Amino acid sequence: MKNLGKLAGIAIVSVAVLFLTACPPRENIARINRDPGRFAGKEITIAGRVTNSFGAMGSGAFEVDDGTGHLWVFSDGFGLPGRDARVAVTGRIEQGFSFRGHNFATILRETHRRHES
């Protein structure tokens, strides 16, 4: 029985470590805007308040402000959050992006369903 308890404890710790290391790092928007090339193609998470959005037919873009800066997020198939919603968004940084007549120097292309609080 003692060994079973130890094995269960080790299993729980191992799963927790794997889960935590699988999460992309959370970055502040000011760091991304200062050097977008450093983050290009990498999966990261940002969190903040939605300040603007537009789109139609299941895709669109929304702007997130985390208190350090603003960054546009392109969402295709994840829907759009409402203005002033607090969100955490995971995706990949892309540069030179164009959508429905709008040009963006740097965007985060959403890759996972976002969390809203």
C-alpha cells in the first residue's frame, strides 16, 4: 500500500509537470511590439481587454490591450469576443498580414479556443 501511494503521488506530479510545460508562455504586448521578429512563428499567449473588433462569417480581428500595449488578433472559426471582454488568447505571431482591406504589421493568429473571464 505504501508503494501504491508513492506511485500515485509520482504520477500526479509527472502529469502536472507535463501539463504546465505544454502551455505556451504568456508574453506582454510591449515586448512583442518591440521585437516582433523574435516571436514570429512562435506560439504564445497574451491576455487583456478587448478594445476593438470587426468581422463576419466566423472570422475577424479584435484588438487586445494588456496595459503595456495593443495587439490585433486574427480569429478564424473561434468567433469574436465583445468589447471590454477580458480574454487570454493563444496563437502564433505573424507579420505583414492583410484581412478584408485592413493591413496589419503584426498580428497574433489565434490557434486555440480563447479563455474569457
